[in-house]
Amino acid sequence: MNNTTKTSKQPVMPEAGTKPQVRLQSEVLFNGRQSLAIEHKGEVYVLRITKQGKLILTK
């Protein structure tokens, strides 16, 4: 079995009538912090970086 995965650097074209996806670097988004709050439809969510470097979104 081949465990290599091809990753494309080409942008994915959005469907007609939709806006293209925005890509943000987590370093820019967090700006040195370990967590940030996101308000969505009146609810607050917390996006945080774990000790393992993964992202967790909680309500």
C-alpha cells in the first residue's frame, strides 16, 4: 500500500454564484494568543490551540 498523499497547491474553483473561500494563516488569526472568541448568530464560540498544536472549537 502506498501511504503517500498528493496535495495540490492549485486553488479550488468555487461553484458558479458563490464567493471563493478565504484562507487565513492561524498565526495571523491568533496573533500570539492561544485562543480567540468567535461570535456567530448571537452565540460565542472559542477557538483554541491545543498543546499538540491542533485546533479545537467549543461553544
